[in-house]
Amino acid sequence: MPFKLPAVFIALVSVLFSTSAFAAFQIPEICRAATVDFAKYDRNPLELPACAKDKSCGNSDAEAIADWFDAAAKEASDRLYSLPDYYAGNTQNELCTQLIAIYGRVGQFKFIDLTKFTPARQQMVGKAVKYMAETTDRGYARIGLGRAERGRAARADRPLLEARRKEAAEAKARVKAEDAEAKAKAQAETKAKLDAEIAAFEEKVAAALFDGIEVGFTVSKGTGRTIFRPKQGETFTDAVMYAFAVWHEDSAARAVAAAFKPPVKDEFETTAQHAARVAEAKAAYDADHKGDGAPDYAALDDHIAASTGGFVARNISYNADRQVFTAEIVTGNGLGVARVEIPVPLAEARAAKPALEAADVVLAFSIDAAAQTVALKRAAFVSLDKKQPAKSAFHLTNLSGQAFAMAKDRVASWHRLFEEKRSTIATQRAAEEQAERARVADLYPYRARFSCNIGALYVCLGRDGGINVRSGAESNYYSAQDVAGRDYLDVFLMHDFEIGAETSSRAGLRMTLEITDYVNGKTLYREEAASPSGVIRVSD
């Protein structure tokens, strides 16, 4: 219902807007005689931020609140500027209603606790409120001025508006920077927490693997280099011993590279002066290389990883009666290491199997420097979840360990026998291959090879070229389609053979036929045919 409004103050509690420099928004005296219609409040275009209506404003609403106060400052200022021009009537009633509606909406912000906002947001909102208060204070004070004076005063306010726009932009930039800093800090804290949890899990695994081991190392995955490619019949022991052999060779090479190199005698230096300089350099070298000569055990893990290609598990299966998983541990290059058992209760087995299949296989080795041996002691299946370390798990296996001699003389003796064995096997295989070639050569003494100057043989044949080969009673024809994807065509020939080949009608191509002795590889015949439609004919 419309009513007459006396002079009213819309008060704001200073603790809620701690940065504001005002005590109240004042209702002009001119609005005393106005008739205010509350039904028109909702038709006012200056809508509150949604959070102010349901009293749930948080950090994410701060920018909208600051923008609202800037907009409200303009709206209220416009009403205060126009009010002196209307002393009665509907226009005055409407202006007063709209002004009071704006002030009434300001009052709804008393339910917002700015102390819960971040510092940059408190400052952003506080300055917006302060700007609105100062703007309305100026408008209120100018109501008694004439229109021309009010116009001049309004024009004088333009720099203040520009300053406010700049201030608002800077406030938003500070909020953005504050958010970025908070996000970076949260990410750093999250990462630090994850890193700490991962480190704690890895320490727990290491403690289990190295229990009772004074000096040792672990190997799980391979490295970017490969120093051992096993041949048929070779074993995991061979891979480890080969790693030791390369380790000794690398150690010797490093020792040579690091050996003392006396300075060269200068032309203008006496023999005594040079000898003194050499002695001084040698003393400095000895002081810097006191630890030289001690074995560099730290490199052993890398050498074994490079020799084995790391370790994986195969054929993981569960024995429900015994409540154990069994698995075969093999090297990355396919050598059997050990068959192990992993005790897992029946109630946990179904969930544990996929985790075991996806786990890293980690082997722990111990070093006995006195006995010059390296022993495989333990194996574990390790599942590290880097995103949720609490879900990480590991299972120790029941592993029968084995020891390997790493003394330089024993490794050298093994290496000599190993290479001799490889050489003997290679010689035997070469002899077997030669014998097989000779056996085949009894029936097919020759090999014919067709090739093309540009690589792909089918291009030399094209759509209208082809190769006819008769070997004994057997005849075959090869078109471009038959040799697609091949750079050459090999055909074995009997003593009685006949060849006829024709190139494509396309110019610029050259097909070559080469006939060799199948046993010794010696070239017996060679002919070329250039396109278009070049022909090769030969028979025996």
C-alpha cells in the first residue's frame, strides 16, 4: 500500500563493511512528501546478486557484489541528481521509490560477513561500498544546488569515475593473483603431501627388501641401453655375469681415464724445476683421489638392469587350497629367473590378482665385498599409486636366492669360456647352414634375383611387364601384383632353367637380373633391361 515516508536512514553496521567511511545512506528531505509504492520495488532493474537474496555469499560472489555496488552507485547518483527537478507528482514518487529500493537492497548485505572473504576480496568489496557511499553523499549534498551547478559538479566527478574503474580493475587483478597464488600454494602442498606419502611407501618397501642386508641394491625396470642380447641356451646367470664383466671393463676404463698424467716439461724449465712441478701435481692428485681404487658398487644396479632389461612376472595363478599365488619371474629379455610364491589370504585373492599383474617386480641384491659375491635375496611385487599413495601395496615373495661371483679373475674366466662357447656354437651353426645350403644346392644350384633401379620391383614391371621362370618342369609367372611391397624377387633354379622378363612400357626404369651360385654366393650371370618394354632372356 502506498504511504508517506518520513526522513529515514538506512544504516550499515561498520563491522560488516570495515573499509567503508560512512555511517548511513540518507533519504533526502524532498522524499518526505513522496508517496512510496513498495509494489514497485521488484520492478527496479537493479537486481541483487543471487547470494544476497538467500544469504549465502562466499568468495566466488565477491566480484558480483563489488560490481553491484558500482552499478548501485550510478543508479542512486542518477536519482539524486534528478530529484530537485521534481517537487511533486508521479515522477518524484517514482524517483524516491527507486532510490529507497536501492537503499533497501543495500540493507540486505548486512547478512554478509566479509571477514570470511579472502583479504583481496574484502578490499575489493569494501572499496566498492566506500565508493557508493561517497557518491551518494555527494549527490545528497548537491540536492540544494541549481541545475547548472549540479551539472558542473557532475562533470567534475568524471575523473573520480575513471579512477574508480581503474581501482576496480586493479582489485579484480589482485583477486586473480590471490587465487593464482592460493592455487599454486594448494598444488604445492598437495604435491608435497603426495611426495611425502610416496617417499614413506618407498621407504617401507625398501625396509622390507633390505631387511638384514647391509650393502645392496634393487633392480626393477630396464635402462635405455642394452649390453646383453641372450642367445638360445643362455641363462639369467649368464646375464648377471655379463653385467659384471662390463662393470669391470668400465671400472678399468675409468681408472685409466682418471690416472695421474704428469705435466709436460716446458722448453724454458730445468729438469729440477720440472721434477718439482711433477711432484707437486702428484701430491695434489693423490689428495684428490684418496678413494680411487675402491670398487664402484653404485654402478652395479645399472649394469644388471642393462644386461637383463629389468624384470617382469608371467603366469600368475592362485592356489586356493594353499592360499598362495605362484608366478614366474623373467628378465625383460626373456630369461627365467625364479618361480616364486606370494602368500595371499583367500578373501583377498580375487582383488589382489589384477594388482599383482600390473605391479612392478623389484629384486633386491646384497653385496658381500669380502667374499666378492652378489646374491639375489628377495623379490617383491610393488604397486605404487602416485595419485593415491594410500592405495599403494606390495607383496614379498617366497624366493630361493642365488649367489654370483663378481671377483675380477672369476668373471674374466667365465667371460673367456662364455665367448668361446658362443664362438663354438656360431661355428657349428655356420657349418650346419653351409651343409644345408649344399644339400639344397644339389637340387637348386642357382639363385636368381630380380631388382629395380628405384627399389620397388613392381614399378619396373608396371601393368604390362612380367617375369616368366621355368626351373626344371616347374613354371611360374610373376606380375607387378605378385611382387607388390618387395624390393626384389628371389627364385631358386635347377640346372635346367629358362627365364624371360619384360619391363614396363613406362620410360626411365631399369630391371636387373643377377644369377649367383647358391653355396658360395659368387655371381655367375648379370643382365639389365631398360624400359620401355626392355627384355631379359637367359637359359641353361
